[in-house]
Amino acid sequence: MIEHQEAAIRKLTFQKIGNEFQKITPPFSYEYDNEEEEEILKKIFLKPFTASAATYEFSHSIDLELHPLFKLSKSIFHGADFETVSQQIHQHLKTTSKHPNIKDGDLFIVKYDDVKLNNQHYTALGIYKIENKENFIETNTSNTDEIKLDIKQGISGRKLDKACLILLTDEPYTIFVIDNGNNGNDTDYWMNEFLSVELKNDFINNTSQFLSLTKSFITDQFTEEYQTNKTDQIDLLNRSLQYFKKHETFDKNEFEMEVLQDKNVINSFRDFDKEYRTYNAIDLEDKFEISPQAVKKQARIFKSVLKLDRNFHIYIHGNTDMIQQGTDEDGRKFYKIFYQEEG
């Protein structure tokens, strides 16, 4: 996924973004004074993308060359005047920000070199709309030892409101998106109007989507069709996740034989796979490189917890032969657990 440590900031502009009637003023260009300032800016503007586990690409129903933001990004990558194009990006954002619930804010546009993705370095363009600022305390000590505390508002990278990072990969460019809007009216314009993007068919999304498909099969169809208990379901979830953790590349036939194993289960999975792809309108490759970051993020939904009433939670990480389910003579359900050592 995205790595920001080796990246360098080449250009940075700042503009206020308000309603459509507000006059657009020339952007303010900022030049940092030292490496410490650059590291702070990278932490605010680049580091949040390191947690992204989905990639996008520009989308247009007729011709990508008619896509406003694609054309503007392309012009920057080909050497157009950065401040002029920043102003045009500002205008495009205002044009697509018509809904009354859309907030005013600060618009930052940043050009980077050497943003790293999958061991390759790329030129990149970051676009950020900051709508909410955080409160912080600034401490000041004068020469007379007088201490002063000032309550201020500022920007941190802890939770960017809206942002995108466009990487100069082969066309279509690879895009990462952050959208932390608070309501549907607010967020729709960023993804669909301003950016106008769709999921990219690459190894990152293939990894995420196939893990989601697998989890849906195990928790829905497999459990219902084969009347399995919770421990069998958790065991299959664990085996699926472990496959993605220990392999660098995915092979669907290999996955089926190694994880699902049973011929009937494999056939059931293939039927579910076809329906899932059609229903969700997604394209998945049967062989692809596995994205470790996507696996890490998807692992959160592969829960290996057996919840028993409100009294006990049992975490099952493998070897379900060491746990047995039963019912005693009074009708109470129980699990018998075998172990070698107590941790």
C-alpha cells in the first residue's frame, strides 16, 4: 500500500472554499522552511492514506478525456502551471458543491514526488478539503518567565474530512480516496460529482473483494446449507484468512482445494461466487497478487470469537479438534476444551 517516508513535497497551495457565489482568489503557495516542517506536512496529508485498502480510477460514461479532474490532473503531471491549475480545481469543486448541506472549508492541493506503492515510486497529486478543525492548546513562555496558554483551532491528519491522492501510474491513474462526511447529501458530491470515480480492477481490490465474498459464503450459504455449528464456521474463516496471509499470490483453484477441500462445498462456493459477482457488479480475477494491507484490514471482519450468552468469549485460532460441543443431562449446552499449556 501507500508508503510516505520517501515522498517529497514539490508544490503546495491553499485556498478558501465557500459557496458558488464566493469570488475565487488566487491560491496561496506555501514553501516549507526545513525538513521538520515537510515531515509534519507529510504526516498530515500523506500518512492517512497508508490505511486505505481500496483503489479507484476516474470514470466517464463517454470518454475519459471529457472528465474534468482527469484532464486537470494530467495537465499538472505534464508540467502545467501549478497555481493556475489549482485555481481551476477550486472552480471544479465549487461547481460540484451545490447542495446546501455542503460545508465551507480550506482547500489544499499538493504535488509530490516519490510516493511509494507496491515498491514503485510515483509522482502524485493530493487534493484535500478540510471542513472541521480540531481544538488544541498552544503554550507560550516569554523572557519574563510568564506562561501563556492560547486555545486555537487547527488541522491534523488524524481524520481528514475529504481527500484524494492521484498517482501517476499507467492510465487510468490509481486513486486513493478519504471521505469522512457526516451525511449522505454531504458525501455524494465528493465521490460521484467532484471525483467521479469507480473501483479499480487491481490486486488491492481483488484481495479485499474476494475476502468479502468468502466471508459472505461462509457465514451465509455454507452455514445454512450444511447446518454447521459455530466452531466449524470459525475454523473455515480462519483457514481462509490464513491462506491469504501465507501466500503472496492468489490462485482460485488452489484456494478451493486447500481451504474448502470438500468437492460439494467447492461446487456450492462456485455457484455463490457467480451470483455474488453478478449481484455486486464486480469483476474479479481468478489469479492475482495478494495485498497484505488489504488482508490486514479485512481480517477485522473475520471474527474468530465464539460468544456464549453474556458469560464467556472463546477465541478460536485453529485446531478445532481441541474443542467439543455437547449437552448435559439437564439440557445445558457446553463446550469441552483441551489444551497443552496455560498462557
